[in-house]
Amino acid sequence: MSLPAPRTDAHLHLWDLDRSAYSWITPELGPLHTTITAERARSELAACGIDRAVLVQAEDSAADTEFLLELADEHDWVVGVVGWVRLDDPATADEQLGRWLAHDAFRGVRHLVHDDPRDDFLALPAVRASLGLLARAGVPFDVPDAWARHLVATAELAAALPELTVVLDHLGKPPAAPDDFAVWRARVADIAAAPNTVAKFSGLQVPGRPFTVDGVRPAWDAALELFGPDRLMWGSDWPMTLLTTGYAGTWAVMSTLVGELSADEQAQLLSGTADRVYRLPDGGPR
């Protein structure tokens, strides 16, 4: 079955090691320990027939967000940027949010909760106040890598701020072990029960574990049952996939799974949900 267009990659990373620290990108990460350019990314997207992408922050810094917004100015296939604001300081968050919202490509906020030492980060009063600012501005909030530390907190956040759109990146990183998977599913079900939540089918590659249709089908089936295609969006998580299957290998698995859906469901998962959640321009590039 031919998949519909446009096709939007809702989760792509770019970074420049000369522009910011990216302390987590160490030489041990091999192919990731280099500057990842827009030109290289565009080549990967074009080879798989992907029309456009949303760039997502890879560092909790204003410098990284500024870098991504500059790339959006230079490349019309970049239709949105999910950046960062200092959520634990509402005054600073308000100032940064106002600055970013002046840019046409700014579409969301993310904080690397899995790297933050505070287990209760999403429940901190200052963070909740800042997220209230996002909600009033209509800016969605992405939560990455929530298993296992932040899945309960994400459900609590969505319930406490029903006007905030909460995006669960990478399905919260479903674990492989059957007992852990059952716990993950139950906690994601609590998140999905809140109507203001959506999820990304992205970032499911794990080094050392084969990334195949059969391998990811349990997470895929759970995601479809809990969220439905109209609350799911696909993202490559490239260049993180350089550690496993690369862009083409990721798309091969994803396109096979999406191809099993109806035409309307395919359109939602490949672009419609991202368009609605991030308020992206209709059709192709900006």
C-alpha cells in the first residue's frame, strides 16, 4: 500500500558541537560524537520520501534552541522546533517563552527529565507554574524517556493541567522484560486516559536488541489501543538511530506497520497528529 503525503518526521535532532556543550555526547557514542548537519539530515529524509521534520532540542540550554531556530530560518523543510525554557524558574521561563514565540517555527518545549537529578521535577511548584504559562500560550510539552522514573509523574501532570498538551516522547521507552512491559503498559494507559495527551512512536531502538517489525509490534499494538492513530505521531529520533538501524532501517519498520492501517489512520499518524499538536503549516515545507 502506498503511504500518504505529506510525511512529517515529528522527532529529529541536529547539533553542532562547536555551538554548545552537549555533555552527554561523548566519544563513546561513536557516530553521534560529531556535528550533525541539516544537509545530512535532509539527505536521509529525501531517501525515504519524508517531506519535512520537527527539530527537537538535545540540550537543556538556550544556545541549543537558538541554533535550531536558526536552522529553521535556513531550511524550509524544518517546519517546527521543540526547544527548551528554564521551567524551574517561572520568571525566566516567561522571558524565554516570549522570545521563542516571536519565531514562526517555535512549536513546543521539552526538558531532559531523564537527565535531571530531581525525581519530583514535574511536580515542583515552580515547574507547574511555568507549564501553566505554556498551557496558556498553547505550547505543548514533550516528556522524553519517562520509563521508569517519570511515567507516573507524567500522568499526574496531565491530570493536574488539563489545558496543557503533554507529548510522551518515545512511548516513554517501553522495556523489553515481560514483567516490566506490563508495568509500563499500565502506566502509559494512565497517561493515555487523559484527553490532553499524545505520544510519539519513536526512539524504540536499543543497541544489542534487533529492531524489527515483530520486535516492536507489542509496543505498537499497545500504542494503537491506548492512544489511537489520531493521538500518535511518528518520529525517527535520528541521528540516535545511527547506533542501530539508521534512518532507512527505522523507516522500513515504521512504514510496514503504518501500511497495515487504513488510509485515514495512516494520514493521522504520519502527519495529521503532528500538524494538529504542533500547529504546523498545512501541506509541505514552510
